[in-house]
Amino acid sequence: MKRIAFYFQTVVSSRKFKRAFLFFGCAVLFVFLFLFLFRNSILTHFTQNITKQLSKKYNVQFIVKNSEFIGLKTAEFREIYIVDSTKNDTLFSTQKIIAEISLLNLLRTHLRFSSVQIEKLNMNLIDKKEYNNFSFFFKNTKDVQKNKKPKQTINYADASEKLLKLIFDVIPHEFNANQIAFSLITDSVDYTFKSDNIRIYNGQFFSTFTTSENDSISSWKTLGSIDFASNTGEIKLIRENSSSFFPLYSKYKLKVAVDTLTLSLNSMKKDGDRLMLSGKANLNNFFVNHWRISPKNVTVLNSSMEFNFTIGDSYFQVDSSTVAKLNKITVIPYVKVQLSPYKEMILNVVIPKVSSNNFFESLPHGLFENLEGIETLGEIDYKLMFSMNTNFPDSVQFSSTLSPHHFKIKKYGRTNFSKINDEFLYTAFDGDRAIRTFPVGSSNPSYTPLDQISNFLQQSIQNSEDGNFYGHKGFNERRFRESIAENYKKKRFARGASTISMQLVKNLFLRKNKTIARKVEEALLVWLIEQNRLISKKRMFEVYLNIIEFGHNVYGIGEASQFYFNKTPIQLNLEESIFLSMIVPRPKWYMYHFDETGNLKENTQSYFNLIGGLLVKHKAITEEQFGSLTNKIELSGKAKEFLIKKDTTINAEKLMIEDEKE
């Protein structure tokens, strides 16, 4: 009986299972049949719903004239337009889009395509003073801000991971676009991007396109690969001809080009609150031209980087495992930017020991013209350390060390720096304009040897311009730190950190055009001169005092002492010496230090007290001399004729910025 009962129950259970399975199968079949039969209705409903929402939100016309399935999963959209309702201006149009889409995703209003084909797509943006045809995208910004919620802290690691995954998520596995054109028209520049074909197939992509900036047309090619499973990929940009540049010149006066640019993302890993990215970048024959960088074209034949980049919850970091190559130089950087709860910047750069000849040969061509062709022996290494918490800028840390190892100059390049040891011709410039040329040596009647210059004048200029001139090797890191802190606090270039060595090199070998290249070249030249003792400190200071500007067309202490006081340099007294040191940073504006009676203004007394105190500290004057120090001087030379004899209101702050001391 038990066996019969067990058999009966098994049969009943089996029948129930079969019925349930059959019912489920019929339901699934019905769903698929429903989706297949009504797929066009679903697609039309979805399309209409989306276009209505977008049209209402942005007050424009989003138009899709026809949408239908041409297979089980392939949808075709024809004649799509975005039209500005107020101007009846067509912003976007495309003839046809064919996309493979999941019906299940469509029901969930989740648009994700595995295959996309586009024909004749045009986008025309206008951004002129009197008219902008895409500002409607931002029309709700102010309304949102009125009722905005308290600002939330951004987790940069999470946000970056979502963004990168979204990018890989929306890229179709198969993509083919023909006759694509984008344009941006502004008041001064017309930009266009055109491509006959952009293709992605089997993880590989390829395109050729042109960019234009007004009448300048550039041709490019891109190719690469995408691994959708691991969210990694590589892209390569290739310049098709030597006249192709990135469209940056009309707006920024910047010419940039590269023969080949390769960028790859090799891995993306999330570990807690850290997103770690690694990859490679390579530039072949990079070219840049901008007046703020260098007056000449700057080229780098080969540069590359194997990077490891970390994004934290509140910081971005280039890890020290990153290795960069600049021609024959290896550079190991470490950069960290902390954004909250405080702002901090950390920068460390190491160049491991390298042949000094390889070092100078690897410098970008056109950046340092005085060093081109130099030949050296030995090795060099470099270390830079910088950090600053913006809440406490005075705590800034800075050190920069270029260390030689059995280093020796074998052959000078375009410039022989040791020429300063003998008499030479010096040309004074005002920017790029040559003012005058004169000999620096005994053949010049105004030239004054150091032992014939008042000690008051020597000490005043040393303490105002470079108090540790005889103690350093061209650089004063303490002044660099103080300069960085003060400039950050005042949000402008308010204080320089140039030493007398740097000012001398700038005047003798470099133009006064303020470029990044000039500042770096200035530092390298100072290092070469000071490190190799090409010129003695005494000779450097003597030349410096005989070439620096003391007023309009007044160069050197010999001319200055005559122009202001009708004296020789050895006859200058304490007050006269301090006055001359005061005008060195802005010599052309000396007359504005005087009032309508021809006396120095009262506010100059603080400068006299400052320099006088430093002279006492260095035992250049006595306490008694300091006690009797005033700002009373009498101009007896030709300078007196140029004094402004009436009250003249000038913006001293503006003058300081325009003619700032570097």
C-alpha cells in the first residue's frame, strides 16, 4: 500500500510540474509574441514620449519623423531634427539612424545599443554676441539654483568610475557613421569637424576626418581598439600632413601639432575609496608655438609616459611608479592634489643620474637657444620638491637641486658664458626693442671697477636685491618659498625671487620677454656659470652694477651717479646709495617717489629704515649712522629736470604690476 501511495503522489507531482512548466513556457512565448507583434507601437510610444519630454524641458522641437523595427531587434529612425522654436533654426539633423536595441531595455526606457549606423549627421552651433542657438540646454540652471539643496561632498573615485564605465557602456560594439559634420560659429572664429566615415567593428575603430579653423584645414586619422569586457582601450591620432594643427590659434594664438599621439588605458581597478588607472601615452614629433612659451617653435621628437593614476574620495594623484621619457631623459614624477577638507598641492620630480650630454641633447629644441650645441662630460641628476597647503601658504616647502657628477663643459653652444671675464659689448633691451649698445670694460669712460664703487651702494643693493649673494650658488630657496607664499596670498605676481646671478644672466643672455622658456633657461645658465665657477662672484657683481638700468637710457652705476647726483660712484653717501637701490626694481618711475617740492615722499622713509636696519645687521654701518638716517637727498644731476613739479595722481599698484620686478 505504501508503494502504491508513493507512486500515486509522484505521478500527481510530475503532472503539476509539467503543467507549471507548460504554463510558464506559454507565458514567455506570449510575452515574446506580444513584443514582436507590437514592437513598432512600443517603439513609437517610447520615441514620442522622449521627444515630448525633451521638447517641453528645453522649449525646442525634437522631431523624429519615422521610427520602426526592421527586424526583431533592429530599429530605424528617419529624419531626426532639433529645432530652436524661437528662431526656427535647425541645430541638429540626421537622415537615418539604424540601431540594434533590446526590447526588454526599451520597455524599461533604458536606451542601450549594441549596433548603430548613422547617415548624414549635421550639428550646427552658433555662439555669437547677438545670438546663441544652444543656450537652451542651460536654461533651467538658474531655476535649479534658486531651490538648490545644500552642496554635497563629491566622492571623486566613485564619480570617476561611474563616468568611465558609462563611456564604455554607451559605445556600441558595432558602429558605422557616414558623412558626419559639426560646426561652431562665433563672432571671430568658424570651427568645423567633418568625417566621411567613423567605424567600430570587432573591438577595432577607425576614422579619417578634417578640422578647420576659419580657412585653415587640417587632416587627421584615428585608429585604435576597445575591450568592452575589461573597460580598456587604446586610441592613436595621426597627423595626415605637415600643415595640420589643432584648432587653437584663432582664439589662443597657440599652434600645437603632433605627428602621432597614442593614449591607452590598460587597467581600471576600484579598491575601497580609490580608483586606480594605469596606461601609456606617447607623443612623436610634438610641436608647439606660443609667445608665452618661447619666441621660437618648440619641438620634442619623442616623449612617452607609463602612468599610474589614483583618484581618491577627495584627491587626484599621479603615483611615483609613473615613469616619463623626454627623448633620452627619464623623469619620475609624483603629484597629489588634495581638494577637501583642505586644499593641498604636492609635487616631487626626480631625474635619475643621466649622461650630462644626453640631458642637454634631450631638452626641447627651440626652447633654450643659448644651450643649443653645448657638449659636456660627466653626469647629472635632478630633484624637485614642492608642497603647499593653501590654508597655510606661509608653510610652503620648496627645493630644487641639479647635482653634477664629474661634470665639465667640453664645448660651449651658441653662447660662450665666460666672455663676461673680459671686456664685451652689451646691448640693452626694452622687451624686444634694442635701446643701445655699449662696451662693458675700461674703454667705456662710465665703467667703474668694484673697488671704486661706494661700499654703501654695494651693501644697499646687495641687501635689497640679494642679501646672500656671496653665500649661495645662484639660487636662494628661502626667497623662492617666500615669493610663492606672498604671490598666492595676493593672487598676483607681487614679489620676485631672482638673485643677482639670475638678473645678470637675464640681462646678458636673455631678452626681457616673459616666457616660461626664459625662466627655465635663466635657471640653467645660472647653474652652469655658478656650478662651474666660470665667473667669480666679484666679477659678476661688478658687471651687474655696470649694466643694470637706473632710469630712462641710464645704464650702470657710473652713469647713474652722474645723472642723479653729479658724482662719481665712490662719492655716493649712505642716503644716496639707499635711494639708488630703491629705484632698481622700477627705474623708469623714479620721479614718482618725489613730491611737488622735489623732496622724497614721506612713505619712502620706511624703505630707508628697512635697508638701514639690514646694513646695521651686516655691520656695514654703525648704530649711530642708522640713528641719523633720513630720506633727505638732493638731486643735483640731470635727473632733477625730469621731476614732476605738481601733484600727479597715479595708480601705484598698477605701475607695480605693469613694471613688476621679476
